[in-house]
Amino acid sequence: MSKMNLNLVSTSPLTMRRRVAPAFGLFFLSPLVAEFLLGNISISSIAAPLFFAPMYGGGAILIREITRRFHRGWPTMILLGLAYGVIEEGLITQSLFNPSYAGQELLSSTYIPALGMGAWWTLFVLTLHTVWSTSVPIALMESLVPDQRTRPWLGKIGLTVVGLLFIFGSAINFFGTYVQGFFLSTAPQLIGTLVAIIVLIVVAFAIHQSSLSITRGIAPSPRLVGIVSLVASSLFMVSNHLLHSWLTVCVCIALFTIMIIICTRWSRSEGWGESHLVALAGGALLTYAWNGFLQYPVIGAKGTVDLIGNGVFALIAIILLFLALYRVRRSN
């Protein structure tokens, strides 16, 4: 077959659909995990992803596509997820600085006057975005298409469209939040937020995956990785449900430190692979699944309807997790 024919095959409509399909799935999976599985939005408001997907899904796709285009790995992906969290909560909703965001006093405990921020809320909400809004959906979707895991899913046009959707979704959420309380952060707070975002992005791309790939020991079983992930993420959620204090901040920092050390060591061990990544994401996913039954929805119906919805979303999460594990094992 000639080179021209090979190019025609690689850009056929079927091939294009197979490449774009995972990006389309991630576009909706991110808000479904971030809001519905968490329990923030009831199943009665099932159309809400159309409102949240451009920002959540668009952000997740941009993080994933940029990381893969620059041939980087999960350290870059996670730091970009953290940068996304700072963008959403520091620039778009500005909940990091709003003392009465969503009608709640989220900054009153562990308040830092010099920054106009609450340490507890900052750690809590940025963790939600870094882990669950971006990293978990990306890991699951990549595992569902293991043959395309490290390849870009979108071309330049697709990436541009997603970027415009993200800007549009962010603008809609900004104005929607603003009209609820007419709050704007101060100039120093906004400048500090922009500096933090830039620093995170620079550090994300300063990390080279090759420098982290030194083999040390044997990787544990994926089952153990999943259990550790489930326990750690559950402890994080329980501690934040019980207290909004400096003790909670200390617990969260301790959990972050332990998980970073453990995951860094495991990922540099012999035998570490895609099944371990799915297990790591799966443990966190299951934590959101049980948390949904305890979370009071801020949008949509409460009571029985909400509980039924929690069950539906938890079941979907479990099915996706098992399907991801099946796909990864089958590809090995």
C-alpha cells in the first residue's frame, strides 16, 4: 500500500470517530463524577451536565490533551488538575475569597486574614478538583481505550473548539456565580491567583517523567492499591465532613504527604502498570459513590428521588470501573 493510501486510512471517518469518542466521553464524565456522583446535584436535574460540561469537561480534556501532546505523564496531569482547581475556585467562582459563597460561611474556620482565605476550604475544594474533577475521569476514560491511552484524541480544530467551550463555560459560571452575590475578589487576590496558576503550570512541565522512572522494588497488587486509595480518600472525606478546623487541615496535609510518598514509590517499582492506575482512580471513585448518599444536594430534588439517583450513579461508577479494569487486562 502506498504512503498516500496509508494516510487516507489513518484519517478515515471511522478512525476519526474512534479518536474523538473518548474525548466526547470525558467531556460528560467529568461533570458527572464531579457533581452527580459527589451528590451535589440530584438526578432530577440530569440536564445540568449541559451547563457544567463546557467548564468541567472542557478543562479535563485540555489537561489530558496538552499533557499527552507534550509526551508527559501523570505528575504533569495532576499539577495541571490543581491549576484547573485554582482557576475555577480562584478566578471563576472565586469561592477561595468569597466569605459567603453559596450562602455559606466557608472561610470562617481556619481563616487567614492576610490572604483573605480559609485554609480548610482551600485544601478541601482544590483536592476535589485535582483528584475527582480531572484525574479520576481522565484515568478512567484512558483505561477504557488502552490502545489510545497516550495518544492525542483531538486535532488542532478539535482542541480549539474545546478551548472555546471551556472559555464559554467558564464565563457562564462566572456570571452565574456573580449575580448570586455580586462578589469580586480584590486585585491582590486575583494577581496572586494568576501567579499561583502560572507557577503550577511551569512546575508541571518542568517535571520529566524519565527522572521518576527509576525501578525500586516490586509494585503491590492492584487490589492493595485500590484498597489504600479507597481508605485514604474515605478518610479525607470523613475528616472534612466531621470538622472544619485546623485539625482537619493537619489531617489532610498528612494524607497528602503519605499518598504522594507511597504513590511515587509504587509508580517507580517493577511491575507497576495500567491496572494499578485504574485501581488508584477506582478507590477514589468509590469514595465519591458512598459520599453521594450522605451529601445534601444543592441543586435538584431531595429525599427519595435523590437517594435513588445516588444509587443509579454509584452503579454506573462501579460498572465503568469494572469495564476499565477488564479493558486494561485484556490489552496486556
